[in-house]
Amino acid sequence: MTHTIGMAAQDDTERLKFESEMRRIVDAGNTAGLTLRLLGSLAFHQHCPAYGYLQAKMGRAYTDIDFAGYGKQAAQIRRWMPAALGYKEDVEVFINSGGERMIFEYPGNGLHVDIFVDKLDFCHAIYWNGRLEKDSPTIPLAELVLEKMQIVKINEKDVIDTIMLLLEHPWGAGDDETINLPYIARLCAADWGLWRTTTMNLAKVKQLAQTYASLTADEKGKVAAQVDHARGALDSESKSFAWKMRDKIGDKVKWYKDVEEVK
């Protein structure tokens, strides 16, 4: 596990700068009728009012402001970010990504906005597929979990965010303040590689949670129970013949894409 990315001491003033700008963008996006949903560190903080304090306590820093959006609104977003909010786009990113990613910088304060279009595509592809309407202002809780669990070389910041979410929210069959476990299980049952990475990372979260002095014994036990429950659901979900054949091959064949850095 990588320990350095997104891990740094960050005072309240700096954190509030990110949180205030996030709210400015969210409010302006809603007014403009844009379907933009938070992901990343700020989304986890936003969705965890009881346990959000763990980020600062455990040294998990904000580094940028991340959003999910739809390709059908990409042209509107690219006009709106500079015109309404004063951001400057890195146009090469949009072109080189084939329209799948937009990056904007705010002149003068160093804030960085990353917008992922239609999917998050790092080690595995997590598609929005009409799911962004299920929650607000963040992506649904199931996608927040998958955002972290699909990273093969998981970072400490991702483990902390996941621990926080598992302490705050139960697994459930829907998206209303519960983590939609049947949805995650179906995705993993359709893709052996995603199942492999997700189960591997759930095990890491369970193990590493026990090492944090910032967590109480009860909290460590809750994380372990949450992971065990999820693993049971992922294992019991019906698998296809193709999935079972790929399972026989296992780790002998690479099952994920390499990425230089997952922020």
C-alpha cells in the first residue's frame, strides 16, 4: 500500500478553503441545471457527518475537487466553468482523454477541479450509467466504495476514506443513505477482475483498520463486521460460466489496468 499520496497535515483554514469552493461549485452547478456529483475526499467528508473528522485526525488531506458528470453535458460544463466560476480549462486533457476527463485550474489560489465524464476509469471502469441522479451532492455510496476498491495499488488515503464510510453507513438494498450492496455484488459477479480487486482491498481495509490508534475497539470491530458482510454477499452472488472460467486462471493473468497515479 502507498502511504504518501493525499496524506499530509492540513490546517482548518486550508480544509475550509476546499470545502467552501466545493459548495460554491455545487450550488452554481445546481442553478445551471448540471448533473455534477462529488467524488474523492470531499465527497466522503460530505457524506460522513459523524465520522468526517477522521480525515483530519488521521492525516488525510484534500488535494483537489473531483466531480462526476455526463458526456451529454460536457460542452455546457466546458463553457460554464470559465464563464460562471472563473476557472481555466486544461484543454489538452479533454482532447487526449477522448472527452472522458476535464481538468480546470482556478488562477490565483491553486485550486484544481477534475471532472470525470460518464465513468471513472483507472484500474477498472466504473460507469455512471444514469446512477448520478440517485444521490446528491455526491455520487451514490456504492460508487464511492467502488471508487476506492477498484484501485489495485491502494493508497492509505483510500483506506481511511473507506473506513470512514463503513463506520457511517450500513450496507443496504438501495441508495438512500445505505451502500447498495446488491448493485456492487452484481457488478463484481459480471467482472472477475473487479471482484478480485474489490475483495483484495476489502481484506486490506479490514486488516489495516485494526492498526489505527485513532479508532476505538468498537470501531475496529464494526469495520471488520462490515467487510465480512460485504464479502459474504460478493461470494454468494450467482456467477456466470465465463466468470467461473476466469476464476480458474486466477492471478496468473493480469486482471487490471496500470495507472501512474490514482488521486
